[in-house]
Amino acid sequence: MKYPIGIQNFGEIRRGGYVYVDKTPQMWKMIDEGKYYFLSRPRRFGKSLMISTLEAFFSGERELFKGLFIDTVEWDWKQYPIMHLDLNSDKYDSPEVLTNRLEKFLSENEEIYGRKDYEKSFGARFEGLMKRAFEQTGCQVVVLVDEYDKPMLQAIENEELQSEYRSTLKAFYGALKSSDRYIKFAFLTGVTKFGKVSVFSDLNNLIDLSLDHRYTNICGISEKEMHDYFDADIAALAEANGLTKDECYERLRRDFDGYHFSRLSKEGMYNPFSVLNTLSSQVFNNYWFETGMTKYIFSQILAQNFLLDKVADEPLCDFQLHILEEEHNSIVQQLYQSGYLSIKDYDEEFKLYYLGFPNREVKEGLKKAYMNYIACDKVCQAF
């Protein structure tokens, strides 16, 4: 099989003959039952691919969905106006970077739908765009925002920059609430929910799927999907590593499984990035972990004298799992939201979540990287 490693474009995956784990049943459930959604998942877990799949669907590209679940549902398959904002690619180290990204998004859509002279602010321009797109096409607009929170996450150590980003994005996302009549569907992804950003404080009909047990497998790979899609390649992986197929499945579980996104979820999800890389190379390695542990998290672990072995001693309530109030957040919160911790247990009486490392890749990788960070820090202090 061809593995779509690093490919997040649904059309490219389908046209290129890459393996695609069918997530359209969950996607259709969203479309059929609601309108505004937010999904939080760790990086490289398939959020961007879900955005791309939704874009292809609302563009009416039915040929891409042949053989998938959603091709069997009743749908008009017409092309809706789509406004797709991707905040994933830039490094937000100055206000100008965010300004330029929003300017590009708005200008590209204004070339299609026009702009009024009195629309000065980003929010007013966005609102005007959605209204004109509806009036010109006769169809409501589909809004897709990938990694809505990336600018604020990258500025988390800089209070002044954080405040400026928050102010800019609050006004921009605020246009969604005032444009409800023009919106067909809206889907936003991110790592965390910033409580002071209007998308959550103002858009109170936004459905958060992050801890919804009905959507635990919307991203990632389930145990059933491992067998349904990859059984033959797992047999080849086993042979290449001198394992039986059962032993290979067990190692894959130990290394890459264990992500739980609901207190009701009994089955864990596999990290898709690590699984696909392992099957492609036929070599077990810490693929996901090695793609980006931030220095900030290590510095916070050190500053708070946090012991990684004691992570289960600090349970979190529902609010803390996904809401980030910049002035009040713990290292456990940050580790969970970044994908380094997962739900292990839930106390029904006190409504508390107990967390732990999801698998061996994360547990060993985090501890090893932390020891290296401490060693490097001590060397730097010596000089």
C-alpha cells in the first residue's frame, strides 16, 4: 500500500491511490445533525485531513468519495461557497505575520465576492464576505478553520504578543456569530480552547467534539481499523522484525495506542503518524514524538519542579482539559493538550479526570528528551 505520510490533502490521497481510513461516517453525522463544531486533537492526528475532506465534500467532488460511506447518503452534491482559513503554516513571532495571513485569506475571497469600502476591520470584511457569497451563489457558506489557536499557542511565553493576537482573533472570529443566517456549516480545529476568544465566549452554539464519546475515532486509527486496513502490511512488518503477527500487533499497541478522548471510551486510538511511518519503513521508532517537543514545555516542567512520574497525582476537571486561561494553567493541562498525556480514568463522584502517558513512545520519549534538556541546560549555565 501507499502511505500518505505528510499528505493532508484528501483529493491528493484519493487520486494518488494512497490508503485512506474512511472517516466519512463520523463526518456525515456532524453534517446531518449540527452546524457549528470544534475539535481538539494533538498535532499530526488527522485534523487537517478532516478539514480537507470536508472541503472536498462541500465542493461537490463526489468522484473522490466513491466506495466510501458518505457516497451512499442522500445529498445534493452541489458546490457551496467555502472559506478555508489555514493558520497552520506560519511562525507567529510578530503581529505582522498574523495580520498578513488574515489579509491574504480575506483578499483572496474578496477577489471572488467583492468588498465594500466601509468594511475596514478584519471582522467587518469577513462578515461582508459571507453575506455577499450567500447573495451571489444562493447557497450558505461553509467555514473551515485549521489550527485556529496556533498564533496564541506560539506566543504563550509573550504576554504582550499573546494579548495582541487574542484581540485580533476575537474580533475576527466574532463575525461568525453575526453571520449565522449566511453559514451552512462551520468546523474549527485546534489544540486548546482559549476562553477569552470570541469563538467560545460569543459563539455559544458551537458544539465541542473533543470529549464527545460519539466522535472519539474521528481522528486517529482504531483497533478495528488496524485490522481492516493494515492486516497484510502488519504481517509484513512482523516478518521484517522477527515477530509473529500477534506479537507485532501487541508491540504496535504498546508503542502507539492508548489515546482516549472521552471518559466513556474503553478503546484507545492509535497515533496515525507513527503507525503509518512504521508500516512504511518497517522500522519501529518514535516518529511522532521526534517531530516537535517544544522547549517551552520543558522549561515549564523545570520551573514548576514537576515530576513526570507523579503525573497521575494531579487530576483535572472537565473545564481544565480543554479550556486554557492564559494566566491559570498547569503543566498537566499543557501536556494533555499537546498529546503527551491521555485520559486513563474518571472519577464519577468528583468529576475528575486522571491522566497518564498514552503509550511507550510518549513515556520513554518524553523522559529521555527531558533528561537531555536538563543536561544541555546545565552545560549552558556552566558557560
